[in-house]
Amino acid sequence: MQKRYLKTGNTKESTKKAEKTFRKFWKEVSILSNKDVYQIALDNRPLKTPGGSPLVIPRSQKYLAVLIAGEWESQKATSLVARSIDTFEKDPSSKKEAITRLIRYFDTDTVCYQETYPDILVDLQKQYWDPTVKWAQETYDIEIKVTNDIIVAKQPVETKNKLRTIIEEFDCLKLSAFERATMLTKSFLIGLGLVERQLTVEFASKAAQVETISQTTRWGNLEDAHEIDNEYIRHQLGSVVCALIVDNTDTSNKLDRL
């Protein structure tokens, strides 16, 4: 039986919509140093967010700057940093709304709705979902309900209040990364484990695709659709992790051109 929150529709089309592409009108991508921040530049013209603000990266986030520059070099624009600046930094109320939405989403967390068959799916749930739940329970001393029913089982109020307090401490960039990871994996807990550096990109990617892995193990791949989806998820989760890597060294005023 396919769960109600499994992705449906054409995978190739959804992937195309997820990654907005642009005609390449620049010759060179570079990373510039400007006081205490980095800026990505196209032909020496610093980028701006869709909202018109300068797209600036703290010097401690050097690897994020490299990631964004790499995406522009391959003609893929990133929205993670832009959302943190244009939405969460400019409008504090939007940050509260996002947190409320994420806490509400926790009630339908994929890893908390587990099947009892087939055996391959049960084994994958034990391998990827159970450790994720156990980590959250032990780390935050909270109760998390796991069910075999398809009916929504709301998580304890005390648990949600405690988790809200935790993510309210996230800065705007970390919240933006957490939001992306949660929506992509359909799991609050996988997203949380990833941004808290308790889950690797590979583990989180497989945890997010337990049902797909189960299906392909039993029936085989659907042409190249599954490979495309797998690569897309890994790429996006990788961007989340890179966004949160902090580098305390400051070695130069301008990084090498890509």
C-alpha cells in the first residue's frame, strides 16, 4: 500500500520545476571579499537576492560561498540564502510563522508512520527511521509517537513545545536550511538531524527515500526517474549541509576565481 504522503506525478517534470535555470549571460563567477562578508559576483557584479538585497555570506561561511558560486557556474541559482535574508531577516514575524508551520508539520512526519509489510520496507525503516527517532528522543528527552496507522497521530504538546524552543534559537540561515531539509525529506526529524550534524547527507537522503528504495528493490527502477530523483535530493541536502559549515579561518581578501 502506498502511503498518502508519497510523491506522485512525473519526476522529471517536478525536478525541472524545482531547479529554475537561467540563460548564461556571464563569463566569470568569482567570490569577492567585502569587509566581514563574502559576495558572489558575475563578471565582478555582486549578486542580489530576488528581494533586491545584497546577497552576502558571513566570512565564517566560506564553504557556503563556494557552493553558491559553484551553482551559478553551473547555471543553477540558490534560494536558501535569499530566503533567509529577504524573508526571515526582513520580517521577524515570517520567522515565527515558518516555525509554527514546521512544528505543525511534525504531526505528519514520515518517519513516524511506519508500515508492517513488506519485509524489505520494515527492514529499511529499522535501519534509517528508528535511529533517527531514537536520536531525537534521547538528545532532547522527548516522547515521539510512532504508529502503523495512516490516521494522523498528533505528537505530545510537551514535545512540540520543547522542539519549538530549540528551533526558535536557530539563526535565519539555519532556519532556512532546516525548512528546506524538512520539506524535501518530508520529515521534521530528518531535517533536524541533518542541520544539527547528526545525520550525514547520504544517510538523510536514504532515510528520505526508504519507500522508493523498497519499491525499486522489489520491482526495479522506473527508467531513469529514480536516479534523477536520488541525485536531486542528495544535491539539495548537500547544499543544506554546506550552508551550515563554519570556517573560522580567514586566509585571504579574495578567494581564487572558479
